[in-house]
Amino acid sequence: MKLPAPLEAVIEALQQLPGVGAKSAQRMALHLLKEGPEAMNHLGDLLHHAAEKVGFCECCGAFADQPLCPVCADPRRDPAVLMVVAEASNVLSFERGGHFRGRYHVLGGLISPLKGLGPDQLRIRELLKRLEDGAIREIVLATNPTLDGEATAAWLARILEPVGMSVSRIGVGLPIGSDLEYADDLTLDRALEGRRKV
Amino acid sequence: MKLPAPLEAVIEALQQLPGVGAKSAQRMALHLLKEGPEAMNHLGDLLHHAAEKVGFCECCGAFADQPLCPVCADPRRDPAVLMVVAEASNVLSFERGGHFRGRYHVLGGLISPLKGLGPDQLRIRELLKRLEDGAIREIVLATNPTLDGEATAAWLARILEPVGMSVSRIGVGLPIGSDLEYADDLTLDRALEGRRKV
């Protein structure tokens, strides 16, 4: 006996989600089924609602259910400082801390020759357009400290510095609460390189 | 900044699924959002479709998108042997093996005084009704070898034996491919108890 086809279809779709394998997708679907049709319909409704309502900020590319995201719509945010991140979810990480008072620009990915992603596939034209009126004076490059993230930051720094921008890169080093013993060599190297006067 | 409310609602609903925590629910929702509204709508449609089509077999209680599940509808299955399981998903596990040729009865849970589940909350009345016409002669109790599973099996055996049924319990012991070294004491005890002549 196989599972009914409509249930198999749900399991297959759940399996496409990150971190969900065949077993956990089946467990989720069977759980929903056990809860009754209301539970399934409820999740279905929520998904349709989110698909209809949630999109991306016209200005920075972060998640928004309005034309502008809450950060771009907030007049108290510093218009002179712009943080460039790869993904819309990165904005959430910085906003959780709540210490950055500038605005954001989401690239929508990283330059990655291996994945065939070049500058043209990213929101770089939009970034340059935002710099045109001269309000932005400082740019913080906050892509991940990975191969692609570093390459993208270096590439951006090269095109942004000639425009007269003050460009910085987020600090790299040992994370707070970590142990020297478990840090990898590259992180230690970079932590030493990035040392600051006390 | 918080996530847009419709997205938060999706994340909250995903978190109700088994094995899904706050972080993975957010990751899933953001993945869907990044894929575009079509991906979200697609999953929503599949859920609605499954909620509408998939239910439980009128006879045995297994998953079915027809009044009868494929097993109950199959005239080649042995009508004299009935396997009693706790959950509809247990039927799938046995059907995967494909060696059991009888039919099933899903209890919809186990007797558990701690969870306030007594025989009346399970499909036991339906089970007794199926035994009335005398076609079923053998019953295999295939609840999990756990506290509740054993208690439910013992309880069922006590009420089924007086009706003149041949009642058996699935074998308990070392799983195939396992190592004596890692088996727990109770399993070893039961494996010894359940030894069979070669």
C-alpha cells in the first residue's frame, strides 16, 4: 500500500524545504493529517495569505508587506549609512541586535563564478542608483566571511571607493564566548590582523 | 524590525509540526519566500487538496482517499487474519515489508492512564464489531513494545481471548543487524524469553 497521492504530493513538497528529509517530511504530513483537515487547511491558508501579502521592499530589498520595509519607512534611521548584505534574512539578524541605526541594501545573493552568479544577477544597479543623490556617505559591507562573501565585498569595495564613499567591512575574528582552543587557523590569523588598541 | 505578520503566522504554524523548532521553521518560511509566491501557493494548494481528499478508511482506520483503503478494498487479502496497530502510519510500515497478507485495524492511539486515554477513546468498539461475523479467526497485536503499547496489548488480549480468538503478539528481541553489546538489558531479557528452537 502506498500513501494516498494527495498526501504523497504534500510530502514531496515539504521535502524541498531546507533541512527536511524524506522521513521528517512524512512525519510532518502525517502529523497534519492526524490533527484533522482543519490543521492542513489552516497552514494552507496561511501560506496563500503570506504569498499574497509578503514581498520585498522596493528600496532595499528586505522583507516587507508594504511597498517600503519598516526600516526604509522609518525617518529616524540614519540616511547617511548603508549596510550591504547578501540576503533579506541578514537584515533580521542585524535588527535583532538593534544597534545599527542606518539603512540596508540587500544584494539578493553573492558573486559566485562557480554558481554562474555575476554582478548583473545581484541588485548592484539598484545600489549604485541609491548612491546618486549623495545622501549616503558610508557603506558597511556585511556579507558573510566566506569565499563568495569576501570576493563580493572586495569587488564592491573596488567599485565603491572611486565614487568617494567611505567603505568598511564588518569585523572578523573570534566570536564572543568562544574558546581560542577551538578556533580555526584562518579565524585566528584574521583576529590577529584585526587587533585594535585597548 | 520584525518579520511581516503573515510570514510570522506561517513560521508559527510550521513550528507546530513535529521536529521543527523556531530556527528551522523560519528557515523553511524564508526559503519559500525566496522561491517566490508560486512556491508558497503551490504548497498551500497541495495542503488544501490533501485536506479535502485524504481521510481514514471506514473499515480499518488507515489512510485512504476512498471510503475503503487499498488493503480493505483488496479481495486477495486474507479476511481471517487481523493485525491491530496503534496508528495509521504503522500500517505503512508493515505494508512496506509486504509480507503480511491479512488486514489491519487502527486503534487511533494506545491506552494511557497518564494521558487520560482509556479504551473508550480508541477504536475498540469498531474492532469488536468487525469480529462479530466470525470471519476473523486470528489477531496479531502489533502495538509498540513500550509501556503503553504492552499495556494496551495485554488489555486487548484479555478481552479478545474469551471471544475464542487466536491472539498473538509481535516478536520482541534484538533487531536484525544489531549488536549484543549495545542492546539494553530489557531487550536481552525479552530476547532470551522469546527464544525459538532452531
